Amino acid sequence: MKLKSIIYTLTGLAMATAFSGCDGEKDLIIIDGNLPIKTSTLYMVGDATPNGWSIDAPTPFQPTEEDPLVFEWEGNLNAGEMKLCLTPGSWDAPFIRPVNNGEEIGKTAISGAVFTMHAGDPDNKWRVAEAGVYQLSFNLRDWTMDASYLREQDGPQIEPIETETLYLVGDASPLNEWNIDNPTPVEKRSQYEFVYEGVLYAGELKACLKPGDWNASFIRPATPDVKISENGIEDNSFIFTAGPDNKWKVETPGIYRLTFNLKDWTVAAEYTGEFKPASKLYMIGEATKGGWSWDAATEIVADAANDNLFVWEGELARGTFKAAREKDFGAPFYRPASSGVTVSKSGVSANNMVFTTEPDDQWEVTEAGNYRLTFNTESMTFEAVYLDGEEQAKPLYMIGSATAGGWSLDDATVLTAVSGKDGVYIWTGTLKQGEFKCSFEKDFGAAFYRPSAENCTVSKSGVSAADMIYRAGDPDYKWNVVDEGKYEITLDTKGLTISVKYID
């Protein structure tokens, strides 16, 4: 037999053996390497990209005609970070990332660099080292990418911005600083002209078309820290983009007129006067008559001869307070310079004060009565002088689905102060199955007496835990009535305890 015939015979026997082996059991087939990433869409997100960190509107790539799993993009990249996703809308989805965090995209061309894809940590991202026009290519078949720097960034394509609203946001703006949900409105004067006239503080500033979204495009300077001062604005052009996060820098606080031209993408800044402090302070807190309600805030007018001196006389209850120039919880407050500062018959335990948003330190009144309070906003000092008086028991209100009035503050159930027992309140009546909590103020933003932990029950056996706390906000613990019936409830607001007696 010839050698060639022998080889064919042996080959046939080997193939027959392989096929007969498959009949008896399935062989494990191992594929070395990554499978192609099957997708018809690809996007990039990050402050280096045109649409910034907007996961709902990331910057799309286009598949090539030669291979639908090779995606390309060409355009402006900012200095910053980026990663890629297959679909918009979720930060929890897998992202295409560099193998090592901070791998650089720059003027040096990249060819065949390996990438990875996973959700969660480590949150690796590419770092664009230099702004410019780039060409990017991602091969989802073999998990590699190419990047080429083409030239300096192209200038923005200026098209009129159509909008009915415009807002300022930043610590230079007079309302809410960086609160994107309640930014400072700018008045619309014509189709493309918006004008803001008012106070600007020293700080940073940019503008948005609507509240509520940090990932949207902002009106901002083309370069960081373009200065606004009594001399006007350094560069009157602006860009409209999600990144880079450039902001104007107000160097001189004062009264300004800012004019935004949304047709030509320019902004003018005119300094019209020196900033003069507000002539009023607003004091809020559970120690004040109005509690935490801005509508009922205690108003303090500046001294006629000194705009920096605010003096007030009146009754304070036990509790905390602070003061602001604006009726806005996001604004800076006058507050003690440290925590734990008390106001009592002996005066104030430390008289230094600050004007800031954080930390949320407040003066604590430990002895109720009539006081004279003096806020000196020039020397940043605070004084408290006890005048006279005994604490007048304030009504204590109970609200919740277990009460007759439900969650209506207007129909809140009133607990009666017990004569001769400081801070003790009592109530007798019917409770339904449901929840309740108590407060001195008819204000959902106020502090409430509530159980110190969740799942505290009120039943025929009484209350499952006697300890309670007094605070606003979350966690919003409430007592849970599991047995409907008539109860006697006693709250000791000084000892922070509650007792419950089932009657019938």
C-alpha cells in the first residue's frame, strides 16, 4: 500500500473515532479569548466628551460599512475622562473601559490597545490629556481601540439657543448657590436676550436652561475662570456644552447687570454698584415662635445707625435656632462658630459666629424666657442677655393616620401640658390602626418627637419601647398603633420618654 493511501486511511479512522465518541458524551469546547460584543449602538460618556456625563444623552459612535462591529467617531474631545456604554440610561450597565485606570489618549497615536468591559468597580476610565479633534475607533470583534489626534479643537458651531427660561447657578449667585433644583432665574427680555440685574457674590457661576439636571449642557466660558469684576468680563463669548466644566469667576462682589445673547453666544457684565448687606435677618428654629416655618420666621431689622447691628427682644423656648439674610434653607446662615453653644440665663457660652451653609451648627436655648439677642455681622459676634420670664408651655401636636385628623396639620390633635410637671404632656382619646408622631410646630419640616428606632408599636400592652428622640428629617420613625382603641398617652419632652396606657 502506498504511503499516501496509508495516511488517508489513518485519518479516516481518527475521524470515525471522534464522531463515535461524540455519540456517547458531549465534549467541552473551550474558546480562548473574548467573544465579539454584539451590539448595534455604542456611546461614550464623560467630561471629555461633547455631551459630558449625561447618561441619558451620551455621544454616539457610528458602525462602519465594512464591519458593523467596528465603531468610529471624529470630533472635539476636551481634556478629561471618558468611558463607553452600549445603550443610554443606566450607570449600572457594563461599560467599555481601559484595562488600567487613567490610560492616556493624547497626541501620540494609539493602535490596537486592548480594552475590557464590566459593570461596577474598578471604575476605570480613559484620560484625554489634551483637548483637540480626535478620531476614535473601537473594534468590538477583537476588543481593541485606536485613537488619533488630528488637530486643535474646532470652534463651536453657533446656532441660536431657543428657550423660555434661563438660570444662574453657583456660589456667586444670590439664591441657593449650587442648588440645581432651585437656581436663580434670569429675566427674558426678547427672543434671544436674557438679563439678570442684582447681587453677585465672590465665587463661581454658570447658566442652565432649566433646573434639575447637572448632566445637561450649560452656558459657560470657553476657558476656565474667566473673570467678572468691576471692569466687566474678560471674554464676552460663551459656549453651550456639557463639558468641560468651565465657570465664570466673580472677583468683585457687587450689583451687576448680566446680558446673555443666545443668538450670538455672548454675555456682557456691567458693574452697577457696591454690594450692600440686607437690612433684615430672619431667625428660625424650634426655640422661636414660628419654628422652622419661613412664613412665620422672626424678622430682625438692622439698627438705624448701623447696618451691621441686629438687635431683637422676645421670648425663646427651649430648642435651637439660627438666622439668615434670605428665606431659603440652602442659603448661608449666621450660626455659632462651633457646635454645642448654649443660650441660657447666664448668656451665650461662646460669642463667636460664622456665616456659612455648613456645618449646620445652631444655638441651643437650654432655659426658656425673654432675651435680648444681638447679631453683629461686622465683628461676627453674638450676644444673648436674659431679661425675665418663665417658660410658657407651648401646645404639642399629634398627627398621623392613627389620629382623628390624619396627616392634616390643620386638624392636628392637641396634647395638654401637665401643670407642675415641666415638659410633660398628656392626651386621652381613640387611636385607629396606623402611625403617629408629635411636634410643637405645624410644619412638616420641623423637628418631631418620634420613637428612637423603627418598628415601635402601641398596643393593648402599651408601647414596645419608651425611649424617644426629637429631630427633623430622616429616618422618619413613627409609632405604629396595632390595636385600635382608647388610650392615655403621656410624653415627657425633657426626659424624652413616652408612656401609653390602654383604656378600652
